[in-house]
Amino acid sequence: MSEQELIDAIKRQDPHAYRSLIDQYQPLVLNTCYSFVQSEDDAKDLTQEVFIEVIRSIKKFRGESKISTWLYRMAVNRSLNHIKKYKRRSLFGEVEEINKGDFTASDSFNADKSIEDQERSKVLFDAINSLKKNQRIAFTLHKVEGVSYAEIAEIMNITTYSVESLIYRAKSNLQKKLLSYYQKNMQ
Amino acid sequence: MNCKEIHNKLNAYLESSLDDDQLRDFNMHLDACDTCKKVVSEMELTMQILDRPVKLEADPFMHTRIIAELENESETVKWKFKQVLQPVLLGMIILVGVYLGIGLGNRFYDEDVFSNQQDSEVNLIDLEIDTYANITSDIETFLLSEE
């Protein structure tokens, strides 16, 4: 089934098309959400929300970009909103247990990973999350998800040159943040 | 190289873009400085996490969950629609009832009977006045005749 046929079938509310869409694009959406939120359960919930939104708003999809670009965009937006909501909630101390279990990379990395590795992952993703929004999106999509510069440009609606620049600045800022963290903690 | 230079060159070191001389100086400093060695090692290990990102397995129940959620949503919409529709319908039925009641009332309301009744009431009053006048004149006649 071509992409256009798939979209047309979803517009006709064909349940087989729903299954095809989910089977084909679940890894993309799930791993994109996961690369931002670093929690398997949250990534699954967000993936579900993204697909429901896609099915609901498929009539608005004009086919000017690839469906994967649209899905990336939705997954990124949902994930960033989720992080923002999470930060706001933890600011008011409502989800203390999440701090302990959910977000500290406990379920986000393999159980056999060493505690040091889990700590490093937390430090790394905290540093990534403290980057500016555009740098964070470009860096995460490229470095963690392996999305090409051209597709990131399309997802973010900017030029490829801007993507390159964003990723360069993100990398540089990330290393500065990590260096400052380790300098403090090594002394 | 001193510690500050090491920190400045760290990005280039992690990107493997130091030339041979710089790399030799860099490594020499690390051999002599434990703190820088630890920092550089931690930085390397941390950045390496990005080279092996964790990929999640697709959830086999995702499709079922989404379909269930969509069905649940349409049920909720129907229920909400019912919730709104029911009072509106009830209101409309009451309005129609009141309207029909007024209509039916007007239909059976006999204007002629009323006007006849009115006329007869007027006639009766006239009659009463006439009778009163007659009685008055009779009394007058009686009184005058006595005289």
C-alpha cells in the first residue's frame, strides 16, 4: 500500500489501514517519544496519543510532506509538552515518586546496565533537556534518532544549514554543561 | 598543556579532531593529572551513550489499545450528545405541549357564545333597569293616587 493509499484508507476510516499505519510507524513514534522523555511507559502513552491524533486529524493532512515527517513533528511536540507538564508538576512536588523511579532512567535503560551507566544517562539527558528547545529537538532527532539533516529541516520547518548550526551549538553547549557538571563533582 | 587548556581542547579531543602533537600533549597531561583524567573519562563514557541509543520494541498491543480508545471516545461523544440532547428534547416537548394546549384552548373557545352571553347579560341589565323604572313609576302612581 503506498503512502497516499494508506492516507486515503484512513480517511475512509478503514480499520485495516489503522493497523497498517500503527504497524509501520510505531517504532518511529515510540522511539522518538522515548528519546525525549526517557521513560518507556510515558513513551507508549505518548505514542498512543500521537496515533489517535493522527487518525482524528487525518482530514487536515494535505500530503505536502511525508507522513513520517508529520508523525515526527507530532511526536516531538507531544513529548516536549509532556516534559513541560512533568516539570511543572514536579515543581509543585506532586509526583515525587516519578523522580525516584520513572524519570531517573530506571526503566529507560536495560536492567543489566550498571548503576554508573544509569547515572551517566541521567546526567546526559538532563543536560540535553536543559538545552534551548530548537537545539534539543535537532540534536535529539539527529544524534539519538539518527534522522537526516534534510528531514530534520522539514520537520522543524527550517533550512538544512540552520539544522547544522543548531546541532553544532547543541553539541558544544552539551559538552560545556557536562564538563561543568563533572568538574564540580570530581573535586 | 595545563588543566584549563585540557578543558578547552576537550571538545576537539572527543571529536577526534586534535592533531598528533596536540593529542600527545593532551595524553601527557592526563597521565600526570588524575582529576582531568577522571573528567575526560566520564565525559567520554557519557557521550558514548549517544552512540548506542536504546531502541524500544514495538508494543504488540498498541493497535488494540488505540482502537479501544477510539471506540471509547466515540461512545463518550455519543453519551455527551445524549446528555445534551435529552434536556433539549424535554424542553422542546414541554414547549410543544404548552403551544398545543394554548392552541386547543383557543380552538374550543367559542367567541359567539361569549358575545351572546355578553349580549344577554346586557339585555338582562336593561331589563332590570326597565323593571326598576316600571316599579318606580308604579310606586309614584300609587302614592299620587293616595293623595
